[in-house]
Amino acid sequence: MKPDRPSSVAGTPVVAPLVFVPRTSKIPGAGPEPMAPALAAQVNPLIAAHRERAGALLPLLHAVQERLGHVPPMVVPAIAEALNLSRAEVHGVISYYHFFRSTPPGRHVVQVCRAEACQACGADELLAEAEALLGCKSHETRSDGAVTLEPVFCLGLCASSPAVQVDDQLHARMTPARLRQLGEQLEILA
Ligand code: FES
């Protein structure tokens, strides 16, 4: 029968060893991977260009995503240290804004505006159509890596809704038929 508690041998109580780890100590091998030299060579100049600015975090994250297409988790410690923030704060901002991606996007990025003016002109139906045409859900990258579909909030074409951006190109008054045409041109239809 199993004892309810650790037994003792020859009068010596058997207790589980306690390991005290101060909150400030570094655990060898713990923490995210450091940036690879090639990644650091791209990101460090961006950090240097932004670190002295007030409210540098968002512009810096934008710059990193513009350069790399996403914000890799490995850059978070360097950004946190440079801006005197905690890693959790940096990570919190990245995960709060849908705009920021932590993984690389597909070869083409299709963004469908879902803000108010576009919603009033059928953005939800257009997004559903895009999911069907491209064969991937919104916020996802298709398994062949050809396309990422993202809902976004205002592309600045509110007067010509609904608006879509495909890679860097804005398209006003989008319709399912035009979306299909674009998909055919880029060879990204499912
Ligand atoms: S609401 Fe869609 S572009 Fe502004």
C-alpha cells in the first residue's frame, strides 16, 4: 500500500528537495533563441533608428514588419531591452494588434477591409467570397504558402468601398468577380 506521505528511514524524514530560484536569476538555456546574425543585421539598425524616439514601440514594430514581412519572436528580447520594456509588454502589443504577424505571410497577401464604410457595402460577403476563392480562412496562410488572407480596418478608400489591398496595391469598389480576376492573374485561386 502506498504511504500517504514520504516515509522515513532510520529516523530521517524523506522530503522532496526544494530548489530556490531567485526571480532575477537567469536559468541556463532558458529563454527564446537569440537572433541569428543575419536577422540581427536587419533588425539592429531599425532598433538603433527608433530607440531614442518617444513612443518608439509601434513605429519600430511597423518598421520590422515592413522589412521582414512579420515580427519574429526572436526580436522581442532585443526590442524590449532597447526600449526598456518587458518582453511581455512587447509581446502584448504584437498580439493585441491583428496587423502584426509573428509568422511569415504567404507569397501574396490579400487584405479585405472590414471597417464601417466597407461593411455597409458588403465587406463581410466579400471576405466570405475571398475565403472560398482562395481556399483559406481569414487570418490564415494557405497550406501551400501561396496566399495569406487578412481582414483589416480601413484602407483609406472609404468613399469607394468595399476596399481590398493585394500585396501593395489598393483596389476600390471591389466585387467578387474582380477579386476572382485578380486571383487568376496572380494564380492564387484555390
Ligand atoms: S472603411 Fe474600408 S477603406 Fe475605410
